[in-house]
Amino acid sequence: MNKPTRLMRAGQRERRRVLRGAVAAAGSALLAGCDRLSQNEAFVDVLKSAEQLSRAAQKTLAPHARMAQEFAPEAIAPEFRSNGTRNPRDADYQALRRDGFAGYRLAVGGLVEQPAEYSLEALRALPSRTQITRHDCVEGWSCIGRWKGVPLALVLERARPLANARYVVFRCFDSMEGPAAGDSRYYESIDFDDAFHPQTLLAYELNDRPLPISNGAPLRCRVERQLGYKHAKYVRAIELVESFAGIRGGKGGYWEDEGYEWYAGI
């Protein structure tokens, strides 16, 4: 997600407003809250409890084995819309892009027994999965495309997670703020239920072609049972962690630190 312009930042604020409205419309009006209530510590605790309850209820109704809907080829959209960043301006990303991503390496580390690095060629050589699924954006639009990639479960199994690992964090190339803001690169996270789900992919193709820049090249995550902001684009590293406490705002993702819910199940 590239360096925001003033207009983009206004759009981001509007997306937060839309998300809060959608939560309220779903029957959780208190979760959206208001600015004064959000400063109240007791009220914030209620919000956290409500989110956990909502997630627990959804997990009960839609257990780990549930598959996201897959579609016939004729349902594929002629053009797959881009969500978020269209072309990261970060210097290291642009250098990789100019080289056709030949120097790209996906780092896998954190709480694992066997850290590893994968080139794009090495990822393509691993067993793959192809699926036609619908992308649902928090902004209200949807789009169907054919994705091909490595099941994330395969990469994690090779890394051998340690017993205390609970979450998978995706570190991305795209900075969301200017240089003065420090580390503002996009990041996201999921739990092991979604990480080891068969439809969760590290995708390198869209509609039978190499993943376009606007859709997250060279590698993006597909978490088909969650909203689009959970599908990290421009992935440069995967880190297994026990908690989010020491990571930026501590909420498990860039937009979560801005107020979005961590679990965005659909």
C-alpha cells in the first residue's frame, strides 16, 4: 500500500467510517461506538470482549473445515479490481520490480525450528493449488478470480512451528506513511486455523498469468474466509509469533491498529 496522498488518507478515514457503519448494521451498534466512548477504558474493554465473542460465535458456526465458495470459470471477472496499494514506491520493492523479481526472497522465521528463504522460482516448484474464489472488500465490492499458489500450510510445515507459536504475521513491502513516520510498512496476521486451511495460499498467479503489480506481485496471501484487508499483498516475510504485543500498535495488523477488527470472517 503505497505512500498515501492527502486524498488517499481521506479515503482511508472514510473506509474506517464505512466499516464502523457496517458493524453497526450487523447488529453490533455498540461496537462502532463514538469518539468519546472510545476514550473510556471500560468501554474499550467491552469492545474487545464483544469482538472475541463475535469471533467465537463465528468459529462455532463456521468451523475450521469450512471451505469458502468456489466458482465456475465463466464467473471470473474480465478484470480483477485492485484493493489498497497499486504500486509500492519503496526503493527495495522498485529495485526488485526492475529486475523482474529475480532477486526476490521470501523469508520465513520467528518461532520455527527451520527458518528458510524461498525465491519465486523455488515457490513455483512446490506443490500448488488453483482455486476460483470471490474477493470481498470492506468497501463493499466483490470480484471473482482464479488464483494459483503454494498452500501456506506446506511452507509452515517445512518450517516446523514451535509449540508456543500462535499466529502468522505477514510483513509487506508497501509503506503506508512518509519516511518521517518510521516503520509504517503494511502487515497482517492470521491464526493457525486460517493459516493451515487448504484454501489459504501464497499466490503468485491470477487468472493464469503472473500476479500483476496492482494485485500484489510477486506474492500475496489469499485468506478466502476473511475480508480483503486480511489478504496481505507484496509479502516479503512471514513471521510466527506468540502474541502481537511487541509489534507496532499491538493489534495484529496495519488497519487493526487503526480501528478495524482483527478477525474479519465472512
